[in-house]
Amino acid sequence: MQPIPQLTPAQAADRTEAVLLDVREASELAEGRIAGSTHIPLSQLPARTFELTRGRPVITVCRSGGRSAQAAQFLAAHGFDVANLDGGMTRWTAENRPTL
């Protein structure tokens, strides 16, 4: 299994060509989400992978980086170009990055 690249919030913000995939549960979105992100909870990802475009890089996001790392491994195994947001939304907001 290939190691999944870990991106800082600054690196993720610069990857404008990538899909930001938020894999948190719907109830967690009230804490804030990244503008333009796509929401598919980790538990629904296997059934909803078809909603993602294989030709576009994906950056997975969760609260702290654990669930998004699982999502990234799953997507990588299914042929996606994927990276994980290191530290998740906790780090994103700690670095004063914008949320909705």
C-alpha cells in the first residue's frame, strides 16, 4: 500500500484543481466546513464513490485526520489520486483558514 501524501492547510488551499472531500458526519458540518468542499460521510463513501471524478485529485478532510486517512486509503485503492489534510478541520481552523 502506497503512503498517502499529507498536506498542510496551506498546501491544500493551493490545490484549487482538487476536490476537497469532507468525510465527517452531517452533524459535524455545523462546526464549519471548507467552502466548495464535497460532503460524503465516510460510512457512505463505498456506495457514493461514483460521485467523484477519477481524473481529478481528491483531498480528504475530517475533524482531525483519522477518518480522512481511512477514506484516502480506500480511494487510493480504487484508483484515485488522493491526499489527506493533515490535522483535519482542527488544524484548518487553528490556522485561521476560512470556513462556512
